[in-house]
Amino acid sequence: MNNDFFLIVSRLVPQKRIDIAIEAFNDLKVPLKIIGTGKKFKSLKSISKENIEFLGYLSDEEVAKYYASCKAVIIPGEEDFNLVAVEAQSYGKPVIAYGKGGVTETVLPGQTGWFFYKQTGRELAQLVSKVLRLELIEKISREDCINQAKKFSFEMFKKELTEYVRHI
């Protein structure tokens, strides 16, 4: 598998705003692979150009291979907590995300990823273009991404909860 692609791992439902990423990558003509299924699968696929590949449902092992091989992970929607951002970083990969919600607590701007602040395809395309033009992905430390992800591991949660309970 070549590693010249961006990745989305998501349910394909309206609130995930995958349409924004498709608009951006249609304009950029940069490879994008989308893992996931959902009620928007057909409509999203119908508006996608040939540089966008829909992979459907994949096993955890298959998803891991794509995380390990991509340039970066794209998260165009807003969520309370975004596990995909943490998973991407655990593979040493940066995240490009809409800068609202849980990702603002799990991604370090300029260190483990970047944010766009207007939830539009144009804004995302401009950010991805800048990241590629300035070769910012190459400046991201794999170790920084992995260490950031470790802050959200089950072990860390257990340790912090235990410390909190002891304190009380």
C-alpha cells in the first residue's frame, strides 16, 4: 500500500460532515480513502471524483494498516470526543480537523495536527494545500503523536481515576 493518501475513518452520516472533505479533496485532486458505512454512503460516493476511494466496512486489523500507511487523518465534523483523532496519533499520524469539540483537547496544533475553523470544503482545502505546500507533515514528530495518544489510554484513565478517588 502506498502512503500517498489522506484517510477518513467514520460513520457516513450527515453530522460527520464527510461532504466537506469530499468537496475539498475533489478540488485538490489529492488521494483520499474513506473507511466506513452509513446512510450517506451512496450520495457521498456519487459526488466524489476518482481520487476518492470508499473502502466500506473494514476489520480493526485492516483499519490499522490504513492508519499506519496514510499521510494524515481528516476529521471534518464536530464531536464531544473523537476517538479517531486519538487512534490516528497512536499510529504516529497527524490529524487535520475542524477545530471545535473534543479534538481541541486531543490534538496539539502544530505539534500533532492542525485545525480549520470554518466548517467548509474551501477552508479544509486551503489548510490541506498549505500543509502539503509547506511540507508540514514531514515536520510532525511520530513520537509526539504517539505520546499525545498515550495521554488518553485506558491505563492513563485508570491511573488518573485512582489518584482522584484517593484524593477525595
